[in-house]
Amino acid sequence: MGARPFLIAFNVNLRSNENRDCATDSARRARARWRLASVKALGFALHTRGLVQVSMNLTDYERTSIARAFEAVRAAAARRSVEIAGAEIVGLLPRAALDREASYFPLLEKLPRNVVLETLLEALKPTANRSS
């Protein structure tokens, strides 16, 4: 049996109607320039929204935080004069990984209440076991 750090799926949407090259280039530059450890990133075109997306898997958020990954993508996109349209977290993440003061937080699209693992687990506890 083995264990790995929590994987966080984090996407940054860029205001660009170019093909996915803008997102791919931003992902590549972010990883190379900022030396993002434990981050896997790809670029995709979101044709229905007229945007491109840098889709990232943060395989160890303690080595590379969401905030650091976001800033790296933002800086790489800025070099191409491309603005950030928004960001999204897909799935669950531990409370310690979410920084409400970071620059990415106000840009999060559709942040569900139960995206934080501990919040979801607390909601599942029987009411008799909850302390007031």
C-alpha cells in the first residue's frame, strides 16, 4: 500500500481567442522560469467560451502552492499581453491548500461550498457527534 500527496486540479483561463498555443506556451514558460516542482500543466482551447486554458495538476501543494502556480501562469501570460479571465478548482482540496488572501481567489469561478475536504467531512458527521 502506498500514499501520495493530495492532487489538486487547478485551471487558469486566459482571455485569448488564439488556439491553444498561448496556453501551452504559458504553461511551458511558467514551469521553466518559475521552476514549479510537482506541477504538470497543459494548454487547451475552450472554443465555446473563446478562451484558452492552462490546466494544471499540482501533485504536491506544499512544494508548489496554488498561489505560486497562478502567479507563474499570470506572469507568463502577461509576457504575451494576455489577461487572466478566471480560475477554477476541480474536485476537492485540503483546507491548507486554499488561500483566501491570494490573488487567484477572487478570480475563482463557481467555487462550490464543499470543495474543501475537511468541510465536506464535517458536514457528513452525524449531528450528535458535532460540538457546538
